[in-house]
Amino acid sequence: MGKNQHVTPHPKGGWQVKGAGNSRATVRTETQAAAIKAARGIAINKSSEVVIHRPNGQIRDKNSYGNDPYPPEG
């Protein structure tokens, strides 16, 4: 599995996508929706998870695009 992708507010305005542990943003966008879309593409490519944060930093949602050990039954 690759690094989880975090969607967080950018300090200078807008939103950013950062890989877990990275100091620099991978993508910077104007809206949270655009950042989520970019993070989803990266997470699918790396088989990782998207962690979406609120403007105050609190985690709002998580979406996994990797190999879940126990996927739910259909």
C-alpha cells in the first residue's frame, strides 16, 4: 500500500492534497471538492486511503482504495 492522501486546508487559501508524512503538498486547489477528486485519483493509483479533513483540521471522512483485509459482504 502507498501513502495515505490527506485533503487539508492550505495555509495560504484553498485546499491541498498531501501524502502522509510529506512536508509539501502534491496538489493545491481552490475547492475541497477538487482536492478530493485529485486525492481519489492518487489513492486509486497507489492503492491507499483518502483522509478528508474539515477546515478546523478534524477528520471528516475516510475512503479506502486499497486491498481491504475484510471487505464487507455484498
